[in-house]
Amino acid sequence: ATRTKSADVERADSGIGQMPARKWRNRASETLSSLQAWEAHRPCTDCGERDLPVKTDLQNCNQRRADLCEKCCKRRTERKESVLEFVNTEASYGEDLRIIKEEFYLPMQAAGLLSQEQLLGIFSNIQELIDLNESFLEILQEEIDQAFDQGDDDLMTVCIGEVFLEFVNMLPAFQTYCLQQSSSVNMLNALEKEKELLRIFLNVSQNDNTALRRMNLRSFLIAPLQRVTKYPLLLSRIIKATTEYHPDHSSLREAKSRIESHLEHINMKTKQEGNTWTLRSFRQDSKKKREVINIEMRETALKTVGWLREETRFVMEGSLQLAQPPDGQWVKKGSKTLKFQNMQVLLLVNMKRVSESSLESAEPGPVKDAVLVLIRDKNNGKFHLLREPLRLSNCIVSTDPDCDDTFELIEIRREAFVFRDSDRARTHHWFRQIRRYSKELGSWKKRRNALPNIMISTPQTRP
């Protein structure tokens, strides 16, 4: 018997002839070519464009960057460098603050070179800046470590803008230090001339203490001023390297605007106090000017209520029109007969601290108090209160269906006020926010027939 080669055996049970098989192979080849073409020109995951590097370049990139175009790959590198620069410079700034305390303040205090009042005059609120820096840097470092632990080598999940806005209370601390800088330097110069032991200590420290890098005390005291003016520059670099679709993009822009407004406010304060020096100036626009005004009004409101800054939340602020109607006139005749005047209004809420740390990222505690501060427009360059703050725990807020463009606030046993905004939707928003805290803090529980001047208390027991 002749042995037949396996190559000569025809498979007749497949049901596929030579022509269909050839067509199928051609289609498979075309599909593979299409897939390879799409793979070579697939869209970038960041920008959606199809300008990916060639395969030889991809071999040198990690897997995370395999779907990025050259432009976005470079942008991610720049963003990572900018984020690390922000964190590293914050750490260096913190080290300078610790040198001020450990190499100057504590030794001078222990040796009795200066009195406590003189130390406070020179070093101002340096301890507050140290505490803020440590808390801020701790959160930043946690963000970096968490990103690396999750395999985010490009630090795309790190949101510097959000963290900065959480610690926005550190800006008033910078303001306090900056405004006292001139008097601090003048006091140091005067004391150095008067006290020989102080002069010897400062000279020996600068020449023999290696931790000081041959820098004198004045060079370290200016570190907070240099740091606060560098924040806008560092944030600008991160913004430039962050695509507008990134979740932190809007927070970065808001953080940059907030710090620039505070710098302009500090410059304005220094001019008012007669100082000749100013911080680095930034171009002003209407939004930043508005923010500077808001900062000044917040300071006035905080000084009036006497609350701690870290326990205070500014829920709403802005311009409202206010009228004080005679008894019953608003309900009978409506708001057309009322005479309104423009007023700056701030809704402040005092939150109970959950822990000793005022900068923890945990949720704030329950509301202790809420007030409405009424401020007249500027007169002779200063803000003036219309009256003492309205405590919402003693107020009733209501609306009338016939006057839906206004709302009324009645202070129990005292006065009544009618408010409105130029925008009706914003008027309603003000009403909802004020009524919320009035209900939450007020001792009254119900109103009959929606009349604001009739109250009944909820009975504690039922017969």
C-alpha cells in the first residue's frame, strides 16, 4: 500500500471550499491592518488628538504613558515637576521657620537676652506660621505618597488647588506677620544697638552655626514674606501644565485668585499704615478688586462678632437692598412702597470644633451660632456697621406670595427688615440659607398661617 502524505489529504468535511477560504483570509488580513492602523493613530487619553509617538519611542515609555501624545506626555512631566517643586519648597520654607524658632527664639528666650514682649515684637506670630506649615505640608505629603502607592507616577491624582483652598485660613496669618514686619525689623535694629550681648549672639550664630548657612536673623525673618509672594507663581506653573478637564483645574485658578487678592489687601493695609514697602504687585481686575473688598468686610465682621477665625464659615456675602417697613405696611401694600438702600450683607456661621486641630480635613462640627452682619458701603475709606449683628436664633424669616421678589426677617421683640437682590433667583437663595439657620438655631418651631409675627411653641408633653 502506498502511504499518502498528510499534505495530500483533502479535508472534505470542513464545508469551506478554496474560494471562500481565500476570501475569509483576505478579510482577516484587512481587519488586522485596520486594527494596526487604529493602534498607530489611536486618540490621546488626555487631549483626544491622534499624534502619538512612534513605536520605537513607546518602548521607552511606561505603560501609563502608552496612550498619550507627545505634547501631553511632556505636559504631564511638567506638571509632576511643578507639583513636586510646590511641596519641596514648602518643606524648605518650613525648615527656615524651625530655624527661626530653634536657633534664635528659644536660645534668646533661655538666655534672657530679651523680654517676652520684645521677643513677641520681633518674631510676631511665627509659632502660628509654623503650625500652619506643618499641617499644610503633612496633607501635601500624604497626597504625594498616596498617589505613588496607587501607581500614579505622574501625580495626576494630586489636587494642590483643593488642598490650598482647605488651608485658606493661613493667608490671614501671613497678613498679620507681613503687617508687623517693619516694626519687627526696627525693633531688632534698636535692640541690637542697645544690647551688646544680643549683638555678640547674633554675630556668633551667623559665623559659627552651620545650620544658618552663614545667614543672619533678618534673612530668615523675611522668609514668610518671600513664601507668600511665591504661591501665585508656583500655582501658575501647575495651572499651565494642567489640562482644563482635570478636576483640580478650577480649584487651582480659584486658589491663585485668592492669594493674589490677599496680597493686594496686604499692600493696601501697608499704605494705610504709612509703610513704604509693598509685596510683589499683581495686575488687578474687577474680580480681584471685589475679593479684596470681601476680605476687608470679613475682617470687620470677625472683629465685630469676636469669633475665632478657624471656627467661622462665611456662608454667603454680597450686596443686598434693605428696607425697614413700619408695622403691617409690607403685608398690606407690598414692597413697592418701601424705600430700599444698598447694603453689604455677610452670613456667618460659628462651627463647633471637632478636635483640637483647627485644620483637620474632617467634617466640621455642629452649628453653635449664626449671624447676619449688615455693613454700609464705604465712607471715607472705611466700612461701618449699620447696627449690631442679627442673631438668627432670635429671628424669624418668611416670604409673602404677593411679594416673591423679597423676604422679611423679624428680630423677635425688636425690628423687622425686608431684603431683596437685583436677581430674583439669588434673593430666593439668600432666603433659603438664612431660613435654614434660623430654623436650626431658633427656639420657635412652628408658625401659624405663614404669618411671621405669630409663633407657637411645640408642646413638650401631650395630655
